[in-house]
Amino acid sequence: MHRNLCTVFAEQADKQPQHIALVRILKGKTVPLTYGEYLRRVIHLSAGLQATGVSFGDRVLLLSENRPEWAIADYALLSLGAIVVPVYPSLPANQIEYLARDSGARVILVSDEKQYRKAIEVSKAVPQLETIVVMDPPAQLASNAVSFADIEQRGADVPDAERRFRERITQIPPDHIATFIYTSGTTGEPKGAMLTHHNLLSNVDASLQIIDAGPGDVFLSFLPLSHVFERMGGHFTAVACGATVYYCETLFTIARDMQIARPTVMLAVPRLFESIRDRIMESVTKQPSLRRRIFHWAFRNASKAAQAVRGERRWTPWLRLKHRLADRLVLHKVRELTGGRLRFFVSGGAALGKHNAEFFHAFGILILEGYGLTETSPVVAVNRPNDYRFGTVGKPIPGVEVRIAEDGEVLVRGPNVMLGYYNKPAETAEAIDPDGWFHTGDLGLLDADGFLRITGRKKDIIVLANGKNVAPVPIEEQLKTSPYISEAVLFGDEQDVITALIVPNFERTREWAKMQGLMVQSDSELVALPEVKQLIKREIDRLTPHLAEFEKVRRFTLLDHPFSIETGELTPTLKVRRHFIKQRYAKELEAMRR
């Protein structure tokens, strides 16, 4: 018998069939699904998809928001030996068409009418895409479309479906490809990373060795399951330890849904923490003077107590007393925003920033920052609940080797490293050397205690006209700690000085302008104000006094609109597409060179 993602799932479902596995939050109400029901639906969908023609090795696109049917479809397809190609629901039809063509997909599963319309458009352009399966179908379906419920019912009618399912999953070898996960394409067209059952399971097993989780835990899932971080951590790992997963209703209901689910573990990206921090500080500014003073007193003493917890200063009886009082007055209220029983967040996808980790730690909220890539299934390193160091991404996980090349690049070797990029042998050879080391493209340092710190992206290094090298990411992250700066992207190749495109925090900046008696009708008028430009200049100077003179931002342009996925500046994982921005704002950048 082979051990793979499906056998781990079936084993857990058999162990605790009555335990709640999945909970969908719908219109503020909860719709639970037990592990036993979860397995039954996977068996039926698997049999129905097989009857529809899905077979071993077929590529199938999965285009849906987070919901129980996503998870059911994933395991059903994997149980057939199919290769699942998850697709971000935010992608437009033309980008989905590229994934369909490149992967050679024959079938696509979609969530609702909006995604169905995209699938119809793609199927017209890609003849090999034969079948569309719709979870929430419209009244009328095209001839090549069928409802998810009909496929399930078809499977339920298959004689001996459960026995066939159980026999079939034991025959899937660990080195069989489970999924193509397409990289987000920050520097070029997406590439399909081929990850096996063993790749992903090695990451699940290593994660559970260092982060204690079990049936008593509740995960709240809001990051897209099409992202390898959420899929491995909030899907495969949650199942492997027998936990319960709640699915957020939308990205706009996270605050409410934390109160409903009361999670103990949650995977997130830095933007969530930045948003929560901004809301907390904005709320404080609107409080009466006495309450503001109480908050700041509590936060100062909580920060000192958190330093003592981290071993950075000594506990004293007086500090303990002040911390207890601060907790009673302020700190517990902030923890209640997460539901009140959160053990820790795990942060990935982008740099968290030491300041963010320290801010939340002061309130008793631990954020464990990690590091990984699509190509490494994804986790390479992560801080542990009892072994963490803010400002780093933790130590490598068990079984994974990390070393730093002579040029500072982070190299990774282990069972989590992908087979390669689908149909791209040259790119695969460039990424994985003959000794099995994956070249991440990231720059980093390993300290004496084995903690990894990511310092930048190799391709993003700016080389000034005088030959000086500047790593933009740490500077950008520092600038974004300003309450008035949402995004900052640095440039300077072959220039005399560093320049930046800056997206203000429009809400906070408008409030500041109003307090100064400056009235504007639009964001365009706001960024044109000389006073606002001076505000941002003061913030840049305040936040970067420690930089070398050649690293400092000397010229900047304020943009009058936020970056977005739809306009192309951000990837579906909300990373800045630096090269696209360079092209789109070429006129503004050229003006700053003069």
C-alpha cells in the first residue's frame, strides 16, 4: 500500500467520522460537514468524475473560491490520479486560457455563474477543454457543462464505489504528480511547478513535527486554496491532524468570521496584519483623550513585557504588575478581535516586518513568520511556537537543507523540491542544479543559531550608475510602516539616485489633509497638494535615517490610485509585479531621472 495524500485523508476520516471537518460560513450562518460525510462525498464525486471520463494523469482545472466543494473536488481528483491545476478565481479569462493550454487540461470545475462564464469563454478558445463542472449552476447550462450535484449523484449510483475508491488510492505511488501550481509570474509568464504527493506530504509531516496541531484545533481559511501555502497548510495539514476548517465567507468578512469560528490557528499574509494594525490605531485616534493615554500606556508596558518574554530584557515584579493591569484594561480586547483563543498565526507569502511581529506580540498574539516558494511545496523554514526570532523566517524544517551561495542566494534541497516546471526543461535545469539544489532567487543570511533571514530578491537588486548595489525590499517594507504609505516601489538601475513610486494610504492622508484645513474633491487633487508631498517626504526621512546615503530615496512620485490585481500591478497573491510597474509607469520614472 502506498502512502499518499488520499490515504492520509481516508485514514483520518475513518478515525473520527463524526468530528467536524469543514464549516462553510454562509450569510453569517455555519454549515458543517463531518469527516465521515466529507469522505462519502469525495467517494461519490470521484466515481462520478471517473464515469465522466476523468482518468489517471488527466489535468483538471479547479476554479473556485474557498468552500467545501473545493476541498471535496481536490481529493476526488487526486484519488483518480488526476493532476489538479488550481486557478485563482480573480484571474480573467485570457489568463485562465493560458493555464488551460499550457497544462493540457480536459476538464474544468468552477464555483458559480461568474466563473462558469469565464470557463465557457475559455472552452471556445481551447478545444481540448471538453467538460465544465459547475458547483452552483445557472438555470441553463451549455451542452459541455454539467452540475457538480449531478456528478456526485452519478457517483452515488455506481455499485461498490467505496471499495473501488479505497483500492484505487492505495495504488497511487508517492512520486506521482499531484498538482501543477503555476507561479504568479512577477517577472514573466507563469510556469507550472510539478509537485508530487510525496513533495506535499513531506511538507505536511515536517510541519506537524514542529507545530503541534490536532483535532482540537480550528483553522480559519481565507487565503485562496489555489495558493500552495493555504492548500498545504490550511487543507492538507489540517486534514492530516484531524482539525476543523472554517471557510471565510468573503475577504470582507474576515473580522466577523474570526468571531464565528474562534480559530486556534490561522494562516495569513502580512497585508492582513497591516490592515488590523491600521484599524486598531485608527480606532485609538478617535477615542477621548483619557482612553488614548490609557492605550498608549498599556502598549508601552506590554511592549516591554513582550521583550521580557523574548528574553530581550529582564522581568521585574513592577513590570509584571503593570502588564497584568495593561492586559485587563486594553490587551485582552485586541486578542478578542481574533476570537479569543488563537494560539498563533503563521505568516507567509511576503516579508512580515519585525515591527509587525513585535506590535502584535505586545498584545499576546504570536505571529510565526515562515518562508517558502511554490517550487518547494512550499515551506522551507518557519519560526516555531517555542523557538522564534522576529525579523527572521525561522529555522529550516526537518528534512530540508538550506545553504547560502557565494553570491548570497538561498539554495534549498530536500523532499519538498518540485520535479520541475511542466514542459519547460531549460527553466527546470536553470532552477535545479545537478546536485539537487533549488536556486530560489532570494538573497538571505543564516545566523549562528540557524535562523534564516531573507534580505531581498536577487533579480530585484538595484545597481546604481556608480556601481553601488541596493536591495529595495527592506527599504520598501520600512516605508510601508508609515500610516500614510500603502505601497512603495523603488527604482534606480543605472541612475545616480534611488527613486520611488508611492501609493499613499488615501484614507489616512485625506484625514490628515482635512485636519490641516486642506479640502480636496479627489485623490488626484490630494496627491497634487504640495503639503501632502512634504508629509510623505518627512515620513521617508523619518523612517530611513539609518540607510547609507546612496540607499536613500531622493525623488518620488505619488500615484493617485492603489495597485490592484485587476490593473496588473499585483499578482493574485498580492505581490508587487515590479517589472510590469516599471513598464506601466515608464513616463513617471523617466521624469524622475532628469
